[in-house]
Amino acid sequence: MNLKFEKEIDDVRGKIIFYSYNSMKINLIETRKGFARGGHYHKYDQDHALISGQVEVRFNDISTNQETIQTFKAPAIIHIPKDIAHLFIALEDSIFIETSESEYIITNFPKYRQIVEEKMKI
């Protein structure tokens, strides 16, 4: 029952630090203003605790192709149901904690993933 450091990655968007606690995956994610993360969906629910900053989150139900866009300002909890494509755009420098109880398996959602990639080229 120990918190375990898994790995750390860093790119132009900011840093992600990956931890695990038993079967729980806990990731600390930094996103610099103007950059995007996500652009995919999962076969499991996922929660994000926005602890600083402000983000726009785009949700797209892959079964209906219905899109919803919401803005969240810290502190906030953002729940992502399974099979909902999601895209986070940092409106301010932001930090959030992402948790799940499943292995990190994604399916890219091209409409959103393209935005992530384009913003990384700026």
C-alpha cells in the first residue's frame, strides 16, 4: 500500500508525473497556457481534479457525435465517462490530478488529437 513513482515526461506543454497506489493510477499534469491535452477516449471512466488554473474541456460522445464545451476554473472536479472523447485546452497555466483504476489505454479521436498536435507546433 505505497505510493509509487512510475515515470516523468516533459514536453512543450508541460510535465506529467505518473504515480500508482495499488491499482489506482494517479497522474499530476501541468499544462501551459494555450496548449492542449487529450484528444482521445477510454473504455473506462476517469476523473480529473483541477487544482490550479482554468481550462476549456471539449467532450464528444463517440456514439452520437454530440459535442459539449465547458470551462472549468480551479478548484473543480471533471468527470470523463467512458467512450467520451475529451480535449483539455489550458486558458491559463493549469495543474490537475488525473485518476483511474485501469491501465492507461486510449483511442485517439482525430478531430481533437489534431488540435493537440497543432498547438504543439506553435
